Amino acid sequence: MRRSLHMAEDPHELIAFTDFWACGLEESQFTVSEGPSVEAYVTRWSVLVNDLTAEQRWPGWGAAA
């Protein structure tokens, strides 16, 4: 399982990640302004993605991921 951690005050500030693949996925979300981390920040709810290849909630980010 890959994970990342952001500062609560600034979601664009990535402070920890399990590997560079996870880091790249996080950065791509802020580039396209959508994805699970962006949604979690906006809604203040946890977001779980079981299968990136089948995910349809964020089409711009899915293509970038």
C-alpha cells in the first residue's frame, strides 16, 4: 500500500510519501486540480481508491495517473 501525507494548512505541501511513485501521483493531482487527495481536502472526508485503472471519479487525474 502506498501512502502520502500533507500538511493540514496547505494541501499542496507534501511532507511524506512511501515512494516516488506515490509522490508523483500526489503532485499530478494538484497539476490537474482533481483526484482523491484534492477531494479529501475539499470534503474533509477520507477517500479510498481500490483500483486506479477502474476509477472514474476524476477523469483528468486518472489519465495522468
